[in-house]
Amino acid sequence: MKKFSLLLVLCLVVGAFYVNNLQAQEAEDPGLIFLMEEFVAPADLAQFWEVQQEAIDLFNELDLNMTVWAYQTSENSFYWAMPIKNFAGIDELYASMMNVSQKMKENGFDGDAKFRDLSNISQSVVMWNKELSFHPDGDGQDEEGKGFHEWSFIYLKSGHEKEAAEAAKKYIEFYKSIGTDYSWDIYQVVFGEHTPCWILEVQDVSEAALRETEDAMMKEYRDDFRKLWQNMVQHVRTIETKKGWFLPGWSMQAE
């Protein structure tokens, strides 16, 4: 199945789950997120931007009523994050996909042709961990005005999830004790490669602002952070970090 068909599948996830469960999700934890990372060669970035903008414009024109959060990373890739309620009914999405694809083609957009050779895709499902996330101001996940994001992919040692969670809670206790407004979210990869894996997300208005905040805390609490890390690192296999920016023009919110 070609690239744009996969994108439609992901969008249909939102149409099938998010609209029907909007009120429930507002009252409960956000639950699962279908995450697609789309890799684009540097030489193809300009064409990808043009074609993707054309697709977004048509999505908006057709009013497909979906929720998609879009991000660009510093590594020539794009994240498409879509909230879902559960895994049930995904088979039905493949049947519905053809109808949406046909509607796009009837409006002059052949995704298979336009996106040909432009990107490669990896897919995963992640779950927001409210217990291990920290928001002293009560907000959670994407914060308004904070367009810079940094994701640390923490690959845990097999079987160390419980111990790593206890170590993460010590971070929360420490941050509460110093009264900081620094916040973060942790997502657990529940379907994807190289599990167990946590994704630690921090955000700010800019990378410079985030580094300034972190440097100031490190200067004041260096010894405390060293002890916290020594407690955590014994459960970690490796860490990879990516930087990115929220794309409001490519993001959508279901009514």
C-alpha cells in the first residue's frame, strides 16, 4: 500500500475513534496516540512541503473532521500524532480508506501519484503516562505558545519498567520540592520497535529558552540531579534525542 494510502489510514483512525469518543476523552486521560514518523530526503523537502500543503488544503476544504497534531523534526522527518481510544475497529478503517481516497481523487488529488518516492514511514502506538508526567500548573501535553519540542527516546532494559517508574517518581518528588514550573510528559511505546521504550517530551517557546531554564537548574542542583540520574541510569539501555517544532498549519482539531 502506497504512502498516501497509509496517511489516509491514520487519518481515518481519528475519524473512527476520536469523533465518537470526544466527550469521554475530555473527561478521561488522553489514552492512546497513533504516531507516524515520515522521513523525507533533504533533496525532496521542498517538493514534499508543496504536495503536503496541497493535501492539507484539500482536507480542510472537504471538512473531514479529524484531529491530527503535526511536527517537523531537525532530522528531515515529520511526526503525525493522532489520538485514538483503543485498537478495536482498525480493520474497518481499511475498508473506509478507499472511500476517502476516492473522494480525494474526485477532487483532483491523486495521493499515490503526488507522494510517489517522497517519503518513508514508520508507525507506532504510544500511551500517555499521566502518573509519570509532571505539570505543576495543571496543564498537560501540548502547551499553547510552546512550539519547540524535544523528545528523548529512553530505551529501557528488558524487565526494568517497574524500577524505572520508581526512579522517575523520584524526579517528580524532587521537582515538587523545589517549586519549579518545569514540566514534561512521558509516553510509553505500546506498539513499535525496540520496546520497552519511553518518550520523554519537554517543550518551550524556543530551544534557547529551554536550554536557559535547564542550565540554571543544573547550576543550582547539579549534585541532586547526579543522584537522581544514578538511580535511573541502571535501568536504561540507551537514549536518543530529537528536536522539533509544532506545525499549527498542518494540525487539525475535530469539532
